[in-house]
Amino acid sequence: QGFAVGGNADTIARLVAQGLSEELGQQFLVESRTGAGGNIASDFVAKSAPDGYGLVLLTGGHAVSAAMYKALAFDPQNDFKWLSLVSVFPFVIGTSIDSKIKTIADLIAAARNEPDKLSFSSVGVGTTQHLAGELLQATAKIKMLHIPYRGGGAPVQDVITGRVDILFDSVTVSRAQVAGGKLRALGVTSTSRIPQLPDVPAVAETLPGFNVTSWAAIAAPAGLPAEIANRLHAAIARTVARPDVGKRLFDLGGIATSSTPEETATHVARAIATWKRVVEQAKIPKQ
């Protein structure tokens, strides 16, 4: 995996590695090759032998990289044999508890009434949260002002205090602030409501078809023999179905989800196509 030790990607990779070790009777170890938003690890596995001994955990940021980078050292779709999703991670759209905006419909009405007056925060330009905000604007035909931050807790704090109007952030960050009575959750970005915030409507209830989630998936180098791919996929699916794994993913703000190799490849292809379209329409500079 390509992210910091102890982070969500690392935690999920270790859950999967432990499950595969137990399911297949062969030890799977997690190696972190950090840098370039996970692309160093992606490139390493893409160029590895397709023998089933080298796998990679990829996240929704993989599809964002395909849209945000002018060039990558690997093909983000075709250099991998996609084995299965492990989890999907919706985002929360929120505002200060003191805001007059109480629903997604209120947000849309306010933004249409005064274009570019409402501001929304994200953890950085070109992040999934930023692109989720751009997709909301395109879908609802509204205009808001993007306020990017460099990660950390500032985005949510500035929304809580009213310096910024709208927040796009993870379930784990948002849920804690909602529970503390500081943030009003307007909607979740998945197609339906989520168990972590069951009383919060899905944005799709107001904007049918709206769907933005990050995700975690397991892939191998392209060219992996079908027999090995099928065996690995089955072991991953059994791992994801375990109640203890589902509970851990729930705590991380995710929803345990497995998929066939074909379904996973389609999921990734759609995500890449969506973000390429959003980046082009919003005229976001590529890196």
C-alpha cells in the first residue's frame, strides 16, 4: 500500500493481509511504499511479476490521480488485474449547527440565489472531497467558492465557526462533530443512507443519481492467471464478509463491500471517467 503506516489504507491492508493469510494458509505481509499520493506503490506493483505474490491496496485517490496527473508511469486501469473492492467510503456534506441551511435543498436554493457566495472547504485541491464539491455544483447547476486547505482539522473547524459555509469531509471526521452538536450533516454522498449516520439523508434523495464515494480495492499486476485471480478474489470476499472486519471498516467510516473482478474493473473505470470529466469541466489545473 502507498500511504503512511497507521493510516486508513494501511489499516485496511493489514485487515486484508491477515484474512488472506488465514484463508489461504500462506503469510501475507504489508509493505508501505509511500509517496506521490500512492502512485509509487501503484507503479511498483504494476511492474511486478503477475504471479499472485505481489498485490496492492488502491483507494479512490487512484482514480483521482488518473484525472489530475498529466502523465503517470503506469496505466491506472489496464496495468492491473482488479480482484475485489473491500470497502466504500461516502463523504458527508455539512454546515455549522448555527447555519440557516438545514437541507441539501436549502444549500442548492441558496447557491442558485447568490452564485459564488457560498463557500465550501476541502482538504486540498484535487482531492476527492474537492472533486465531490465540483460534481455537486455541476449536477445541481450551482456555483460555490472552493476554499482548499492542506489537510488537518482546519477545514471542519472553519465550517463550525462559520468562516466557511459548507464542508465536504469523511464520515469519521464529520460524525464526531455531528455527535458533539457542532456540525449539521446535510447529506451523505452515497446513493443511500449509511449505518453510521442513519438519520442523514443521501444527497441522491434530492439529486437522483448523485454518488461520490472513495473506496479501497485489491489489485494485482495485469496478466495474473485467471485461476490465481479467482482464488485470491474468493479469499478476499470471505475476509470482507467477516463480522469483525465489517465492524472495523464501519469504525473507519466505510461499508464492507466485495465485488467480482469484472465489477471492480468497471467500478474503477467509471470513477476514472467521472473524475476526468469533472476536472475538465471545472478547469482544475493538472499536475
